[in-house]
Amino acid sequence: YPLAGPEELDVDEKRGLDPDLWLEGPDKVRESDHFARLFLVESILLLCATGRKSRDTVRLARTYTILKWTDMVEEHEDVSERINECVQYLRRDEYGTQEGSSDDLVYPSLKA
């Protein structure tokens, strides 16, 4: 879990997260290589861009919590920008609406 760091998470943030992400506590070390962090965040961004089901899976894994803490300590602007793009994907697509959905771009044959 290279994007997770030593930050202390509150009970609400821990709920639904894999315990490996927070059990190490202050001993947890975030990936130090800027390019590795960039590639990891871009991979999450690609998952978010593939469709609603992928975004729902990313949301279910509570990825937003880790991205939020990573962004707070991130020193490189390019990584922060990609994190922001991921967050924008994860915050949209409310159920029952098409607004903000990229699914039509990915799955044009599903449009009725």
C-alpha cells in the first residue's frame, strides 16, 4: 500500500478500509519515489475513467481516504493534480443521474 502513510486516521476513516492500511500506524512509510506515486495515482485515474462500475469499486475500497491524506503531504504538483482528477471522478456520478457520467464515452453501445 505505497500511497498510505503514517497519518492517524479517525474511526470514520478506518471504517471499510483494509486494516493493513492503518494498523502499522506511525511506522508506515509512504512511497518515496515521486514517479512511482505518480504512476500509482494515474492507475487509479485510469480505473476511474473506465466507467461507473470501476468507480464504484474504487469507492468501495475507500480509496478517497488514502488519496486525501496523500494529497495533503504531496510535494509534487503533477501528483497532486492527478489526485484531484481522481477525486473529481469519485465525487460525481450520483446514482440515478447521467450528469457527469463518462460511461457514454466508454460504453456508447449501452445508450438506449
